[in-house]
Amino acid sequence: MQQEINESIAVVAIFKNGKLVPHSFSWQGRKYRIDKISLEHQEKRGTATLFCFSVSASGNTYELSFNNQTLVWKLEKIWLEAMIG
């Protein structure tokens, strides 16, 4: 089941070969280590570019975004494995 979140979060990320790569994030007082980045893309919102990542952590899938103008990371969506199927 997909759930819209749209909350600002803290993310630990690195730049690897010129690319932004999220490593872990904190949400609701809990830290999540990213196991896998499944998809990544960029999209424009006005003059800002969002760097979007679909990641797996703790058995669930999360959509994270980074806004290059505000420098804010957001948790956009979550897909809970326990609610699927």
C-alpha cells in the first residue's frame, strides 16, 4: 500500500563520481539505512530541480527527494511491505 508522506527529513548522503547518493535517513525519530537504490531521476518544479530516489530500507520502499534550491530532503511516499498483498 502506498502512503503519501511529504515530510522534511534528515539524510546522510555522499557524492560519488559526481552523483548525489543517499546513504541513510531519519524519520519519526528512527534511523533507516538504505539497502538499495532502485530508481533515480530528476524532475523540474518551477526553477528547482528535484533529485528523486526510490530506495529500500527495513523491508519497505521509500521515495526521497532533494531540492537543489532549498537544499531540503523530503520523504515523499512510502510503500509498506506488510500492507502489500
